[in-house]
Amino acid sequence: MEKAKISASQLFILMVLFELGTSLLLPIAMDAKQDAWLAILLGMVFSFVLLLVYHRLYLYYPDLLPTEYMQKILGKVIGSVLAFLYIFYFIYDVARVLRDIGEMLLTFAYPDTPLFIANALLILVIIYTVRKGIEVMARSGEIFFIIMYILALTGFILIVCSGLIDFKNLQPVLEEGISPVLHVTFTQILYFPFGEAIVFTMILPYLKNPKKAKMTMLCATGLTGINLTITMIINLSVLGVDLTARSQFPLLSTVQSIQVADFLERLDVFFMLALVIGGFFKISVLFYAAVIGTANLFKVKSPSQLSYSFGIIILFMSLTISSNFQEHLHEGIGVEMFVLHIPFLAIIPILLLLVAFLKNRKKQKA
């Protein structure tokens, strides 16, 4: 680990920017149709349980990275293998997020630019950021957090002023009962974006005041959940269920609809900045976790040396991960959710906590 410390407020900001990331961009929870906003709200509430699991593991081993305490819990061999799998998971997730941001830039701003160029430019900036360390990343987050919320507030005011919102698009509420909403909550939203906060277990040891960790994580997830719920309500109210579900990037389609006083329009390029900021910090945090975890697992003295090689791997993985964007989305909602997200974000942490609890109980008795 580098000798760095971040404050609780900086952790809060990083978590909010991370969780908003690509979840603002993509059509999440649309299997619940007009009740998608309710699925997001429930996903936020139930994700508190996962956060408490992550936090409890941190309390057992406050000075250790997960790559270290996995070895203490499961033994050196099994723990090392599991730690390596988590590092691979972080790298794979980085590649997916990079592909999301690259596709958005090509769709709305640079249609004639190759995906390789867009992704390469972004990953170069992220490599530079990660090499500077977690403190620089956290301080950058404080600046961009303000910019992002200014853009969000401006967009909300413009959408309201343009008279696009029609709350009838949200009706009927629970048309098919609560079952579809719960299904989406427990198979999608609980893990993306909220469960992905497991990556912050790699950052919690840097926290100046460990006592504030739990409340900071819960508050950050609560704010994110409320923001995503409001965003989904606006998307559904403006576009309707069908258009929201069919759109690759519903929020930008909503912003494209803004027209105030016959001259203020086509603001989607302006609001792409907010989405790039969210994506940038999500990629940076995941990238940093992969680098610091690998350095810790393989005893690399200078973690920053790994940044360039990881960046090249992630860049080419983002290009080859799927042949087109529709396939990319299908893999994210279907295959990845059940093969990676559910085991790595819920099942394995709960099992780790159970074993850690039993081990610590035996020590206390002894």
C-alpha cells in the first residue's frame, strides 16, 4: 500500500461518482417497465445489507487489503487464488465501463472516430491519474463532484422549464404486481451499480477515521440511489417506457429533447461532460483497486509500475469484449450478472464473513 490517507468526505464523493458512473448512462432496470424507478429504490435499500457485510469484513481486518485478509481467512493457497480472481474481476469491469464510455462518445460526438482512439485517449488519462495515487484521485473528485452536480441541477431545471415531463407515463404503478420489480431488484440493480461498491474495500484501509466508514458508505449509496431514482423518473416521464427501453443512452435522449424559448436546444453534448466524469472516476477506482491488489498479492514494491501494462490489457479487452454494443449490453445484463456479479458481490463476501466470524469467535474463546 502507498502511504496515503483520505478523509470520510473524499470517500463519500468517490463512492457517489463511482456508483453514478455508467448507471446514469445505461437503461438500467427496464425489465420492470414503468416501475423501474421503484426497482432502483428497492435495490438501494437492500444494498445496505451488502455494504454492512463489506464493512464488517473491514472491521475484522482494518489494516489489511482484501487480497491479504482473504489469505488469512481461507488459507494462503485458496485465499491467493480468490484474491487473483477478484483482481481479474476488477480488470474485466474496467474494460466494460471503458467500452460504455467509448461507445457513448462515438454515438453522440465522434461518429467517424475509431473506438480504439477514443478508448486509448481515455485510458492514458486514467493511467496518469492512477500513477499519482489515491489522494490525488480523491482531491480531483472533490472538484468534479461540484461540476457534476451543477450540470445535473441545470439539466433538471431546463427539463422542467421545457414542459417535457408527463407523469402519466409512470402509470399504472405496479401493473403486474410487485414480483417483476423484486425480480429486477435481486437479479440486476442490487449488483449493478450498488454491489460494485465492493471495490471500496480496497480503499477503506486508507481512511483517516475508520469509525466513519460505515456511515459514509451508507450515505453515499443513499444519495446515489435517490439520484438514480429521480433520473429514471425523468427519463420515463419524458420518453415513455418504450423509448427509454429502446434507447442505448436514455438520459442523453432525454436531454436531446430539451427546447427552451426556441433557441436553447441540442444540449446533449454539454451534458456528456457529466457522464464522462462519472465514467472516468468509476474506471479510475476499479483500475486503482486492480493495480494495488496485484502489487499486494505479488509483492510488487512500486504499484505504479503496473499501470501501463494493465492499461494496455484493459484497452484491448474493451475492444474485444464483444463484437457490437448490443451484444455488450446483453452480456452485461445476462451472462455477467449471474457468472460474475452475483458470486463476487454477494455470495463470496457473505461466505468470507461467516468464516471470519467463526475464526474470530474461536480466538476470543481461546
